[in-house]
Amino acid sequence: MGTYRVAQICWNGHCITDSANANPELCADFCRKCGAKTTTYCPLCKEYIRGEYYVPEVLLLGARKFRAPAYCHKCGAAYPWTQASLDAAKTLILEDENTTQEEQNKLIEVLPALLVDSPNSQLAESRLKRFLSKAGPFIAEGIRDIIVGIAAETIKKSMGL
């Protein structure tokens, strides 16, 4: 039927192209938005990053927005941009002076569940809402911005992000 094309993503998660193998002229060694190095494969298992799903002789009308995947479809590892976002969120959470270490650790424990639809997503969403209501405004805004960039669509919708 169809096949996935290869995506090229920078290490900060910006999509360079979702069809690197079909349109190599769109590729770049470094991201034009942030200057980070780009990649077309998982650093752990070396599997290509899935890009556009292409079906020959099928024309898609309308705009489509490709979003860099969070995890490798072959080995399940977090891509570098996913891990960097989780690390940044963790650092910000630990910087907050308005919450206890226990509250911080509880949120950090479930952060990955905000990225995908999973049985722990509701728990993660609940802990995130509680944390954001207590956190200092700068920390809360930073966490919110990170989560908007990486969270599953269902999480963003239910939280109004």
C-alpha cells in the first residue's frame, strides 16, 4: 500500500523535512531555526525516523502538519529532543521553591506519561495541574511551554493548552 518517508529532525525537535529520502534538496546539516545538528535516524538503534506516509497515486488536499515523533517506532527510545524536553522540565520542577520535594518528585515520576496516551496519563495530568497551581509564575509558565511542545494532543486538549 504505502510507505513512510524519512524525516529529518534537528536535535531540538524542529522538523527540517518529513520526506528527506524523496526530497534531499530540503535537507540541511543544521537547523535554520536553532542551529542544532540534524538527524534522520534514531541514535540508539539507527532506524530511520518515520516521516510522511506516502501512498503512490493518492493526492492529499489541504494543509498537513508533521510533528516530530517523541519515541522511536523500532526500539521505543526517547528521541534526543524528547529527552531534552523532559530534562528541561525536570530541572525547572526542581527549581520551584513553592512546592515540596515530594510534590516535585511525584510529578517528575509521571512526566513521560504526558507525552503519550497511556494508563498513567490522567494521573500525570492531575499531578501537573496541582503542581502548576502551586508553582511560582515563572516556573509554571516554563513548564507549561515545555509541555505544550511535547504533550500528547489529548493531554493538551483536556488541559486547555
